Amino acid sequence: MDVSAKTIRRNLENMEQQGLIRRTRGGAFLNEKEEYRPFDIRGAQERESKQEIAEFAASFIEEGQAIALDSGTTSYELARVIKHKFQNLTVVTNSVAIVNELAGARGITIIATGGVYRAEEMAFVSEMAGLIFEKLNIHTFFLTTCGISVDRGITYQRMDEIIVQEKMMEASDQTYVITDSSKLGVNSLVKMCDIDRVSRIITDSKATEE
């Protein structure tokens, strides 16, 4: 833009003071206000992409394993695939929606976390919901997210969303992020962890090379 680095820094400082952006190391990103959307509304968004992700994610699961699914809508789609694909699996989850989906599925053992129930998420939250993971050894945790980027890692809209996810990650041998491509490069409000704590990112075919 034919201006000096000093001018750019000053302009970024001014925009940050106006609440338009948030500066980060080496750049800045838009300070967009996120509107919280409950589970049932989110579930209808990017549905085909989530189904595509779920089908592919299931290929990394083997009979006899114990896996953890959080309360995200992509996890719910994975549960729907698991229900018809496996005959010997243990699923640990804080999601009532997933428990209801898998209830009665032959060969699938469900372990529900318990905790404080949050109706708009159809899930158990709070520190209490994480206590069970001190007793469990999980092969793979499938983690959903509100945003994932190189500079800020894995982020969420609300603080209480990450309490159970952190415990699931600690109890698991590996963590796979399952997220539709609209979340890639996005920075939400609350940081959970850096991107190098996950083993794999599974997304949909709409994701660009960049």
C-alpha cells in the first residue's frame, strides 16, 4: 500500500482502540462478535460437510477401542455413523444427544460423564463432568471446535465449553479434531490449547489448499 511499517502499526493500533480488530503477533484479525447458537440450530448448519467428516473419521476407529466424543454437532454425526458401523466399541461422552442416539445400539457400551446439564447444548458441563476421566484410558478423542488456526490454536466461544474437552484430551492417547472447513483459520474467544496438541485434523472437501 506504499506506506511505512510505522504507519501500518499506528493504523492497526487505532483500529484496535475502536474495537474493529484484535492485534496478534505478526498481524491482526477482525474483532467480530460471535452470536451463540444452541445445539439444534448448529446441527442444521453445514450438515452435509459434517456427515462427510463423520464418514471419514470413522475409518480411523477400530473394533474394541474406547473413544471419546464431546458435545459438538460433528461428534453427533460421528455417533450416527458409529451406530451402524461397529459391533464392539466403548463411547465416552458428555452429550445427552449422543447417549440417546447410541442407546440400544448392539455392541456399543456408553459411558456418560454426568455433571451439570445444560439444556441448550444437550450436554453435561462443569468440573464434575470431568472427574470420570481420571479413571479412564481412551484410545482416541474426537474433538470439535468453534475455531482452529495456526496462530491461536483451538478456540471456543465460552469458557465452560472447554472444561470437559481438556479432561477428555488428557485421558486419551491421541486427539483428532473433526471440524467443517468454515472453522479453519477462525479465532474464537477462549483458547483451549495450541494446535500441536492434536494428532490429526479431519475436515471436509470444501477446504482450500491454503
